[in-house]
Amino acid sequence: MTLRTGRRGETPSSGVNWDRALSLSKAADVPAGYSSIFEGEDGRLGVLWETDDGSSVARGCFGGYCEIVLTLTDV
């Protein structure tokens, strides 16, 4: 999963420049599901997102994404 952020252009018609990207998972093959993005009081962005590292059955979870990850960033 990748979080992309951008900045508005000088005028309303110039759109958004999506100039920054942050990979939330450490490996490209890590699945990602539902996510929620928020801005903290300190201005950092936080992303809560679902994933499954493959060991969820061993932890007693069945049926898909069984792990919620919180990623904080200054992006």
C-alpha cells in the first residue's frame, strides 16, 4: 500500500501535484485492505490499515485480513 500526498497548485484550475509517496508495507507482496487516514495534533499523518502477514491462522484468526497496522509519517 502506498500513501500519496500532494499540494494544490497556485490556481483552482491547476489541480493537485501528487509529488510524495510513502510505501506503508516493507515488502511489495504484503496485502493491504481497508485503511483510514487521519492528521494528528502534531501535524503528522497516521494511517490505520489492514494486512495479513501469513501467520494469522497460527494466531487463531481465519478469513482474511487479521492484523491492523498503524503507520505514522511526517509526509
